[in-house]
Amino acid sequence: MSILDSTIDPAAPGYAANRAALLERLAELDAALDQARAGGGAKYVARHHERGKLLPRERIELLVDADSPFLELSPAAGYGTDFPVGASVVTGIGVVEGVECLIIANDPTVRGGAVNPWSLAKTRRAGEIALANRLPMVNLVESAGADLPSQAEIFIPGGRVFRDLTRLSAAGIPTVSVVFGNATAGGAYVPGMSDHVIMIRDRSQVYLAGPPLVRMATGEVTDDESLGGAAMHAGTSGLADYLAADERDGIRLARRCVRRLNWRKQGPSPRTAVPQPPKYDPEELLGIVSADLKVPFDPREVLARILDGSDFDEFKPAYGDALVTGWGELHGYPVGVLANARGVLFSAEAQKAAQFIQLANASDTPLIFLQNTTGYMVGTEYEQRGIIKHGALMINAVSNSTVPHLTVNLGASYGAGNYGMCGRAYEPRFLFTWPNAKSAVMGPAQLAGVLSIVARQAAAARGREYDEESDAAMRMMVEQQIESQSGALFLSGRLYDDGVIDPRDTRTVLGFCLSAIHNGPVRGADGFGVFRM
């Protein structure tokens, strides 16, 4: 056993400053999540309850097994946009009758649960997670269809949601829909393309067009129940497989559907049934990452607080030491870890990473990427040594690796380092962010400086005098813009991650994701692209 030792001193001034800075970011995160949980606001929540209806999170709480966890995904979707935080839909992974399921619940208190661009993106991401990890999907439906003012942004890509439902079914991944109220237009296709459909008597109304539109289109005068009521669909159209008495009965029937799936995981079970907790208190994670992201920290301090028993077998510790690689277990599951020890990646780190990723694929071991990188090293010396081809070596390995990848941005994730450390574009199974983290093409000061240099050169080429005052104003404006657009909540609002998490929850979140991943097979790649040596 190789037990990690910690040198963190919680009484040190630097630790206290780091902790205070992170707690400020956590307070901002809590405020955003409170907005998401508030739905359409007190008025519409009260109206919903007065009608005897449950809120989306209340429905989820009844659906999942008692006292079991629910990992909410993309809870801050829409943050910093013109749309409500949370994007009028709740998505996440919960345990139903012992089966890990991907759950999607429309929030009818926000514009009737209408689909806007961010709720569409959030729903599509949930479908990707279900397919990649072989998770049965349960849709808790109450949606007015498309948010008409933004229809131009959602109509064409929105069709993929229905396509993806059928692809889940074709892949042998069951889909269940419970309709709690209106499911209009596009909303009607969710139950229409699900394997199992539950409707609620006198509540569910599923139709492509409601009575007013039918009258306008055809001249027919009809009513909600005849056109799309639950009893009609259960007895006449056949769209409803089960007819529930009320919402709680509908959720009970959904749980019975999942129970009867006879679902089995295809991945290996945890190696250790009762894993040892880390030796060190996860509370200490709050003070490890530097408040100033330019100041590096030792990722082994993080690993000592998330890996089982703080046990870590480091790979090539003396070579390419700006990147820590090695083996451990997390909640009993074997994992390989790649963690940035210092911000910059050099050729040695890239080559080490490529070899390590190949080894993980050879042993069918999932990989965890802990990001804190400013990118690959630049400069004449490093270009001549081959930093491009060595960086390409690492990115090739990441791109073609087929074992599951889990990524957490602990601090910085800039430039091509984001790619090499399995950023969103490289499709990790899950990607989470700590609230202090940032990600962009480059740091704000560097980006503003590059623009300044280019502008100076352009002025010199034209023989013009350079305006220093305008340059200072431009640099300040650009730095402020990049600073705001590289923050964790801004990026999470645009679904560049699957959620901003409290650092103290990192072990729990990763363990839950590892368990979900093992619903499907875990197999390494049979081959990689051509490695330029």
C-alpha cells in the first residue's frame, strides 16, 4: 500500500485565506441554486399546489428509493442568460427500485414547463448521459411544448430529443413516461416515443394540438378529454399503458415499471464491498486550492481526501512531475488518475499521459482527470523540442480512449490543456467544476495582452501613433469580460459542465458516477490513432 501523507496545516494563514475565498464562491453557488429551486416563483408554486399538484423535485423525491441519493445535473443551466436559472426542467440520476435511472422532470411553474433553448440543451445532455452509461430513463412530463418566442432556436435541434428516445429503446435501454398534466405538441412525443406510458385520470392531456388550434386548423370543435384525455388514451388510442388515479399513484406505477425491467448492470462490481474512507477530512478540501489560481497546489492533497484509504500508487513520479498519474480506488472501483501538479504541461507530461492512458485502456480501468492547467508550454525552445507533436500524442490518447472518463476542474482549465485533460469537447462521461474554477482560451490578462500586441503591430504597420489611453481601456474591458465569462457559474449556465459542486462532495459525486457508469460495459480501446513520435 502507498498511503498518501498530507502536509496541509489548517491553522496556516494561507489555508484560511483559500478557504474564505472558496466559501464566497459557494455562497454564490447556493444563491443560484436557490433560484433554480424556486421555479417560477412563490405565486406560481402556490397556484400549482392549490391545484393538488406536486412540484418536480417533490415528484422525484417520491419516485426514488427512500433515503437514496439523487445527483442533480446541470442545476444552474440558464444562469446569466435571459432564461430562468434551472431552465424549467430538473434532470439527474436517482435510484428507483434499486436501479440507477436518468430522471427528467419538467417544471410547470415556469411558463407551463415550456421548452426554451437551455432546457432543450439540458434535456439533450441528459439523453447523452443515459445512452453513454446505459441508464433507464424516466420522464416526468408536464410541458406546454416549445417556448414560442424562442421557437427558431429550438425547433430544428429539438427533434433530436425524440430521436434520442427511440435510440435508447433500440439500444435496449428502457424509457418510461409519467404524464402529470398537459403534454402538448412536442411534449406529446415524449410519451409517444417511450416504451412505457402512464397517464393520470382527469389530469393528463396529451395531444399534438389543443382544442383552439384544432378548431383553427380543421374547424372541428372538441374538448380536452375527447381530444387527449387520459381515459381516452388508455381505452381508445392505446397511447397510455397504465391509468393512474392521481399523481402519487402514477409515481407508484412508474416504480413498478422499473421494478419489472429485470435490469442488470454489465460492468464489474466494486472490488471492495466496504471501502475504507480517506484518512483525511474532506472538509479540508476547502483550503487546498489557492485563491489565486496562478499559485499551484499539490493535487495529491486532493487525492488523499477522495481516494479509498488515501491509497495511491503513483506512476512515473520522477518523470514529467507537473502531471501526477497513478492508480487507486474510489468507493471500491479501480481508477486511474491524471492530475495537474503545476499549471503548464511540457513534453514529458504529455508523453507520460499518453502511456498512462494506454495502460488504463489495456486494463479496462476508468480514468479521472483533475484539471488545473494553463495549457501546453510555448516558446522557441519548446516548439523545437516538439511540444506540438507531444501535445497531439496526449490528445490522441484522450480522444481514442474508450474507458469511461470523469473530469473535475479544480482550478484552471485553459487552452489546449483543457483538451488534453479531457474537457467537454472530448466527451467525458461526466464533467464537474469546483466553484472557484475558471476555463477559457487563455487567462484574461494574457488574452488582453495579445490583443494589445496585435493592435500595436497593426498601428506600426500603418505608420500611425498608438493610442495608449485607448489601449489601457481596451485591456481593462477585455480582462473584465473574460474574467466574467470564464467563471464556473457562467460556464455551467451554458452546460459546459454537468454541475458546479461543493469540493467536499467530490468523493461522493465521483463514486455515484462510477456506480452509474458500470451499468454498461467498461472496456478499453483496441487501438489508437497514429502517434507522431
